[in-house]
Amino acid sequence: MAELIRVIVVDDDPLVRMGLTTVLGAGADIEVVGEASDGGEAIDLVGRVRPDVVLMDIRMRGVDGLTATERLRSTEESPAIIVLTAFDTDKHLLRALRAGAKGFLLKDTPPTAILDSVRRVAAGESMLSPSVITRLISHVVRHEDQDQVEAQAAEARTALDRLTTREREVALAISEGQSNADIAASLYMSLATVKANVTRIFTKLNCTNRVQVAILVHEARELSRRTPPDRWDQR
């Protein structure tokens, strides 16, 4: 029998925790091993029960989910984190994804999609489409301090300039949501070569998952739109 996927649920609303626990309990391959009402409790609980996946609300009293995500992702054996939010334009969402969350779920996500998302991140996948990342970054560009937006874009550009031409092509493909098999086919590379490139990209960009790579690419493109003569992403 396959091992159960161990999950903890973190939200300051007990009704939300109960609802998510009920949904997850319907998955025969999933076990809820704990609940927490804020980020501080979540960090302690992760240390005790070692879950595979954490469902983490962003906005909570006490230690919020963003702070907890950043702290957990800075540890060597961090679980996969899916952040929970009521709005997909939450200004804290992009920061949580930059910190290493593997995706997000809206609180009105259908139960089957919640179960599927937990299974996917437990298997090592990221679960965020390129269109969602583009929408998030566009929202930040329109509503946040422009100096900060430009500084973030310049930082992304500097990071991506560390890549070789081939690694850059692979990073662009990742940002488009392509799997390793898709990249191998589109760039005429072996699967082993793609995997080696992805590993080097993660190391050079200090990323732990494909969502972070995609965010850097889209942020660099934002700078490219502001300075079109020097686009970094031309193939």
C-alpha cells in the first residue's frame, strides 16, 4: 500500500479548517495530521509532525501565512506549501510564491481540485499556470510602487543574465508551463539534458521550483517592455 500524503491545514477560521479537513478526508491517499490557527503554530506543528504538504492561509491574526511560508521554505526539509487566499490578486500572493510556495488555491476551489492539487505538489509538481503568473505580475505593476516594481524587475533580469543561452531557452519554456518532456520535444533535447539544465537553472537562480523560475522570467519581461532595445529573452 502506498504511503499516505500527510497534510496540515492552517487557517485562523475554524470553519474553514473544518471544511478543508472534511474535503481532504475524502481522499483515500491523504491524511490530515494536524491543524493550526496561525503561522507560528504552523511552524511548530511542521517541526513535530513533518507533513508532506501544508495548506496555508495568507491572511491570519498572529503570525501570518506569508511570514510562516518564508520561514518554512528557508529550512532544509520544508514541506510543499500551497497558499490559500480569497482573491487571486492578493498583493501578498506573489511574495508567497517568490518565497517558494508551489501554488495557491482560492477558498472556493471545488473539492476535487483541492485533492488534485495536494496530490500534484506531493509528487513534486508545481501547480500554477503561466496565465495566472502573468495576471499577478500585471496586477502588481498597476497597483504597487513603480520604483519597487522596476527594482524587482531589474533584480530578475540580473539573475537571468547568469544563464547560458541554452539555459535561458529552457527557463523561457518553463515560464510557458512546459513540462520536461514538452521542452525536450520543442528544443530537440534529450530528457536527461533537459533535467540537467533545469537543475542548473534552479541552482543559478536560487530557485526551488518552477513557479519561482516563471516569476523571474515574467518580471524580467516587464523590464524588457520598459527598455525594448535590450530584450534579454530573444531566442
